[in-house]
Amino acid sequence: MHDLGQIKCAGAPNRAQFNLQEERVMKKIAVVLIIAALMIPCLGISSDKGTKDKAMNLIDSGLKWLSTQQEKDGSFRHNVGITGLAITAFLKRPGGPPAEYKSVIQKGLDYILKHQNEDGSIYDKSSEMPLPNYETSIAVMALAASGDPKYKKIIAKAQKWLAQSQLDEGEGISPDDPRYGGIGYGASAARSGTRRGDMSNLSFAVQALKESGFPKDDPLWGKVVKFIERCQNYSETNDQPWAGNDGGFVYAPDGESKAGKDANGKPRSYASMTYAGLLSFIYANVDKNDPRVQAAVRWIKQHYTLDENTPLGKQGLFYNYHTMAKALTAYGERVIEDYKGIKHDWYAEMVDKFASLQKPGGFWVNEADRWMESDPVLVTAYVILALDTGFSILM
């Protein structure tokens, strides 16, 4: 008979053989990891360090130029809204604003505070074109971004004012009215005796409330969602007769679109409002897997580009960049796969686009002047805010 112990020992690898096998396995794992790393660009992900460095250079050069544009009264363009955007751009810089901008920031915040009204709104009543909701929303975002507890009561008062500006039963507007849940400019409604909301103003108000910690369980959010639904070209949930089904967004629930109508006579969806709609859904606590959110994402994938505010060309392009960065960051996906199956590391591509568009002085400007984008202060603030916001997608 064979010695079973000897058979077992003869068939088992010795220690040297085991070490050799282990070494071979580790080498194979290392090769796989190297190949995976080399494939990352093919999957739409670029070098984080390179993107971070380029983004920070753009942010810092933009802030340096922006700091030279502040007026003696602390404002930017003597405008509460533009001042709020500029100051928020400083405050949200990744890693925090450099100490050299402390005075710039405080002077800007002080200018904003000078325009707080007794009812809690923050806007310039003396302006020829007062924009109460728009300016109050941006002012709240700037004050909230400061993180200074001394502004807590001011923010709370402004939150209350924004919430009260929502169109609902308090104004005799019922849930079956397409205006229900909306927020608009405010001033034009007061002058004309009519009230209407729009997707752009609503989006700014939603951002202000969300970023300043407005309660998630407040009834306001449900009304907001109903209004957003009625601005979406998605007949599955939009109860308005004009609704198509491409998932994109238009300007207002009556079917108004700044992009006109499509070949079928339906209001045409466009990029900046679709990003505003996506952002607003997510900020209003709608799950990212919800069919309404996914419909918007499908439209974005179908029309993904950094070359235009589809289909408006260069009109509103930098507002579009700003809203795009906030929406895709909130959505939480770093890579967008377009309709051709091409994967895009959208933030890295945005950084490269901004690098190509930056002027020698460190600022940005739009050659298409619609919506005030011929103003380099406004446009530079939009760019820096987009870079500030999207930076977190790299972390």
C-alpha cells in the first residue's frame, strides 16, 4: 500500500513554489490595474490633478480680475443681483477665498444688506427695473455662502418673503391653474396687475431656499414640483395641452419658450431651461431615478454640447454653463454618455472650454449680448460659479 502521507506531501507545492505562484498572481493584478488606469481616458474620465490645477488657475485668475471691478460702494455694476453672484463666486472658491479678498467680500455683503427691505426682500427699490425675486434669491445665496451666523435672521426673513411670493391659494390661484407653485420676477406682476412664474426665476428661488437650509418638509416644495412638471415637455406628467414628450424644458407653463416652436408647432425645449428644470427637481427633493428626472437627463444626453445653449446658439450661453454645472453636480454623475455613445467627463470638458474662452485680462464675455451677457462682470461670475460648483464632482 502507498503511504497516504507521502502521497499528500508529494502533491502539495513547497514554500518556494507557493511564493512563485503568489508573485505571478500579484504581477497579473498589477498589469490589470495599469491597463485599467490607461483606459480611464477612454471611459470619459480625465486626469483629476490636471483638471483640478487648470480649474484653480482659471478660478484664481478670474477672481483676480473680478476684484478689480468692484465699485466704491462695494457693488458690482451697482446691482444687487450681479453683486450677489460675484460675491458668491469668491465665497465658493474650492478651499475658501484667499485672505486678500476679505475686504472685497465684506464690502459686497454690506452693499447687499443695505438693500434689505422691511418685508424681508433684498432688492433695489429705486431701480428703473426692480427684480425683487431674482435679486432676493441671489442675495440669500451670497449670505448663506458666507457661513456667518450673524446673517441667520436676515436670511430667515428673506426665506419667508420668497416663500410668500410663491403663487398659490393665498393669491387665489388653485392647483389646477398652470401658474400654481410658480415664482416670477415680481415687479412686472405688481405693475401690470397680473401674476405669473417662470422656470428661470423659480430655479433661482429654489437654489436660494435649498442652499440656505429651508425646511425640506415645507409645503412649498410640493407646489414647486407641480410648477416644474408644467414647464417640462413630458406629457406623461405635464397636464398642459401643449406638452410634447422629449423630456426637455421650456420657460413657462403656458408653453412659452425662448427657443420658439418645433416643426410640429410644439414649444421647443432648450438647454438652459432643461438644466434649470433638472436642478430644481433635485433641489425640490425629487429622486434622481424618478421618471421626470430621467426624462430631463435623456434630453441632456441627446443634446449634450458645450458649444451652444441648444438650440439658441450663443444666446444665454454662460447662464447655461452655470446652470449646467449646478444641475449635473446635483445629479451626481461625472460622465455623461451622449446619443452617439460617446462618454464625456463634463467638468473636465467644461474646464477646457473655459480655458479656450478666457480673455487675456482673466475675464470672460459673450459676443451674443442677449440677457446681459455682453457684460464681462456678469459672465465672469457665471464662469467662476460653474467652476466652483463642479469642482466637487472631482472629490
